[in-house]
Amino acid sequence: MPIHDVGYRPWQGVKSPRIHGWWIMLLTNIMILRRNGWVRRAMAAAWLPTIYLGAGFYTLETALHATDRQSARTFVGMFQAVVPADVIQFIAKDVLTPDDIGHLRHRIWGHLIASFLSYPQALAGMLLIGLIAPALISRDLRTRAYLIYFSKPVGVREYLAGKYLTLIVYVGAITLLPALALFLFGVGLSPDFGVLWDTWDLPIRTVLASLVFLIPTATIALMFSSLTHESRYAAVGWFVFWLLSFAAWQTVYSARYLSLQYEVYYEGQLPERLEYLLDEVDSRRQFDEAAQLMIGQYIAKEAGDSVWSLLSMYESIRRVQLWLLSTGQPMPVSHLLMVSCVTLFSFVVLLRRVTAPLRL
Amino acid sequence: MDFAIELDRIVKRYRTHLALDGVSFQMGRGVTGLLGPNGAGKSTLIKILLGLMRATSGSGRILGRDIAKQWRAIRSLVGYMPEDDCYIPGMSGVEMVRYSASLCGMPALEGLRRAHEILDFCGMGQERYRHVETYSTGMRQKLKFAQAIVHDPELLILDEPTSGLDPEERVAMLNRVRTLVVKQGKRALVSTHILPDVRQVCDDVVILARGRVTLCSSMEEVDRPDQAGLFIKTLEPIRAFADALARKYPVELQGETELFVAADHEGLEQELWLLSSETQVLIESIYPRTNSLEAVFINAVKETRDANS
């Protein structure tokens, strides 16, 4: 028997007039996930590439303003795979005018952030989503936790918003947040605030590029989660989807790349505007790094310029991100459509699955 | 009278299957038992009441709110305890109740205070700090009940509230429901298969069979038998007493010490004591004849089945 029991007392307080179920769900999901050691470790590890990129920003800013070319060579060594070859050639010039610097900074920062989002952070984001998302809805289906929400003043839209936001906050914390931090780091390293004038649009582009990754991946992950009561099956589905689609495209890409490489190096087939590169390589009879880089990037671009790239959702997202963060790139309409269609399809399936227990 | 629930010809059709076929009833004060065999449409009806699904046709109001349009207001005023286990792994009991409070619009700190208060009311001790996935069935029932009442709802919809509880906990749960209704003026709709629970706690009963309301009545009405009468049990052989009584009323002997007399109660008790004195037979107990809820339930379901066939 209790020593003291107040029994039931009516509640006299004031309830929030407009309840934000999605916000309560977000806070609660963050509370639960914060207890997961693997999620904490994955998030900490996902910030490591930021250090490398930070060093890149530092080297670039030094190269743009230094009189010696050592910093430029270091920067080229660090990022030759991701920055266009013509930019690399340009940066290696002895003297850069302020106009050159402004133009180069915008292009290079855009490419660096695009590469940062497309490669290390995309991989980390997918791993983190694979860790978090599978349980988000499948767990609710298995334990019938959806009844907790739908017997309270929470609608399906708010329920989904709560789930989406959980993923967006976590994955945004390792994609968008470090990308914006890099931008601010770059601004901080610049000698004057004129850099803001040159790059004012990059934060907006970064946000858009991050959303291009976050929204489709969150939708697909939640769709997989809603398809099963077992989160492990959802996790397997999630990773298999990306791996298979990526492998299919990489197979086609590799075949095209090798074929083009053969045509260029053995048959000398290059577009007229690039033929001088081959002459340069031949005449010097030595490995010309810049020419080699330009030829390599030309082959990669040609090999990638195929409808088969639509096989890979990752590739489609990457191209849209690159378009958003680069100036002068043509809009990848087919990839944009592909990303939109897959996202829409996943959302429709997700919506139907979430409302299915209520329809029975 | 302000009705907690008013339903008017609610129909729910799933393609070819008719789940609810013109359900109409009104629920006033007190506790109403919702009875029905499996597949009668009880769960569908509760989902419609909560705005989880739309009725194919018909209309209804809960606490004056339209069930088709004001689901958000309805869910703020209603506390629902589902039959199935529903929990979020990784959360403790008190966190679950606080979560429910927050989803209903309570401030975070107040939600935590209220969660503790309600868990105390539900008889949950230190186990409230354990993760819910480690709870026994009985503890989960208490937790669901706490989640249903944490926001101080006006109407409770309880789906099998005593399922899986041991006898002691079952009584405690029914007492809690009764306390909320009698002392706090709440209204409750209790869906259950356990007929003794209905008899113990309900003021009214609605029987649903094959999607139709076959009986909607107060427990008093249900208990009132078609034929009035009393069951009498004596401490000694009842023969002499029975013979004396049989001169005025139809009597049916039911053993050495028991009989049933078919007569209205009014004034009969006095006659019985006189007869007992005359015949020197000591009466042990007198019970009025009531309908068996089981019989009423079976008849109601059978009538629907017969009508359909």
C-alpha cells in the first residue's frame, strides 16, 4: 500500500493550441538516437573528411595569393581528380589578377564542395541512413507504435515530417553543416571580405545540393523501412539498392572508359579542340601531367555521357549536385527527372504503407 | 442530454465487405460496454470514432465534434487505449507517457510531472524507469492506460483494458476506470470480450454483430428478466416452505434447499419472512432473477445471424 497516494487529479494547465507533432517526434528520435554509440561514432567519423577539405581550402587561398607556386602545386596534387584541368592549368600561372582570383575561387570552391558532398559525405550519409532509417518506420509497424501517434492529435503528414526531419537533421549534420563550415572557413582564410561578393551564391547552392541528396535518400530509406516489420531487411534493401544500381552503371562506365582510352591513346582520336594535347605529349616524349589530366578528364566525361548513367541513382544525384554547385554546366534534365521520379514513386509507396494499417 | 458519442447510420464498406451496416447509437454518461464477436466491426468503429478512417456514409459526433472533420479536436479530448501492444523500444515507461503528453500539447516539464503522477495512479513503481521492451503484459497494459489518460481526456476509449491481467490487476484496472467515471465525471467506452468486466463496470451496453447494433441498452434493462422471480436458498430442507408458497405462487424446486418462485418482488419479501417463520425453515439467501449477460449476448448475435441467413 502506498504511504501517500494523491489518486487521479484533473489537469488544469493550458495545452499548446497548435501541436507540432513533428517537432516532438524529432526531439524524441534525437533523444533515442543519441543513446546509440554506433550513430555517435559514425557521425564523428563522418566529419574527418572536412579536415582534408579544410586543408585544401587553406592551400588554395595560399596559392591564390602567394608569389611562389609551391602552394599551387600542393593544391593540384591534392585535388587534381576533382577540379577541372583547365582550372588547374590556370591556377599554375605565375601571376593572377584580382578578377582571375574571384572567378577561380568561385569555380574551385564550388567544385570542392560538390566533390565533398558527392564522395565522402555521400558515402558517410548513406552509411548513417542505413544505420538510422531502417528502424524508423518498420519498428513502429512491428510494435504498433503508430497507434501512439494516430490516437493523438498527430496526422499522417506530421508523422512523416517527424521521420523525414530526423533523417535530415542527422544526415544534414554530416553533409550540409560541414559544407557550410568549409565555406565559412574559406571566407575566414581570405584576406578581405570581398570574397563574400564573389561567392555569395555558394551557400544557397550548397543548401540546394544537400537537399538534392537528403530528400531522395530519406524518401527511399523510409520507403524501405515501411515495406517490412524487420529493420534488418530494410537495411539490406537499402544497401543492395545503392550497390546494385551503382555496380550496374560502373560496369557500363568502365567498358566505355576503356574503349575510349584505347581510341584516344592508340588511335589518336580526340576532338579537334583537344588534338594539340596529344601533340604536346608526343613532342616532349615525356609524361605531361596537365595534358594527361585534360585527356583523362575528357575520356571520363565522354564515358560518363550516356543514358546508362540513369541506372544509378547515386550518379544521378551526383550530377544534379555538380550542376547546382558549378557555373556553366548544362542542366542534367534526364538525371533531374530520374531523381524526381524515383523520389515521387518512393513517396507514394511510403504514404500507402504508412496509411495501410489504418485502412484495415 | 449531452452525448459523448452520437452515431447516425454509419456505414463502412471495404470493397465487397460491409464492415459496418448503419450503426447508430448514443452514448451518454458513465461507462458503456461495446460487445461483439470477432469480426463484428468493433475495431473499425473505434477507428472511425478516432478519425483514423472515414466512414463510407453516415455521420457522427464525439463530444459535440464532427467525426469526419474535427479529428484533431476529437483526439485531444479522447484517450485511446489500444488492444495491441504499442511501444517504442529504447524508451522507458515514464518517457513513453511523457511523450504521449507532449503529443497532446502539454509543455515538456509539465508533461514529465504529469507522467509521474499518472504512473503513480496506475500503480507503477520504479519499473517506470525500465525500457518498455522489458515490460510484462500487465505492465504494458498499465502503461497503455497511463498514456491514454495522461492528457486528462473527457472520453476514454478502452480496447480490451483487462486483457492479459492477473485477477488482482484486473480488479484494480476496472476500479481505476470506475474511479475516473464516478469521481471525475469522465465517460468511457470499453470494448471487451470479458462479460464479467462489463457487468462489473458498465452502465450501458452496446452489442455489435455483423456490423449492426443488435442491442443498445442500460445494464439495468439488460438485467431485467422477461419473467420476474426470486431464487431462495434455505439452511434446512425446503419442502415445507415450498408447499406453503406454492399455494399462492408458481414454485419450481431446484434441489433440497433451493427453489425459484415466479412472482414480482413487490411485497413478496415480507410474505417470505412470514412463511419462513410459520414453517420454521431458515432462509439463507434471496436473489432476484436477472438475465445472464452471456445469454443476452449470445441471443443478440444469434438473432443477427438468423436474420442474415
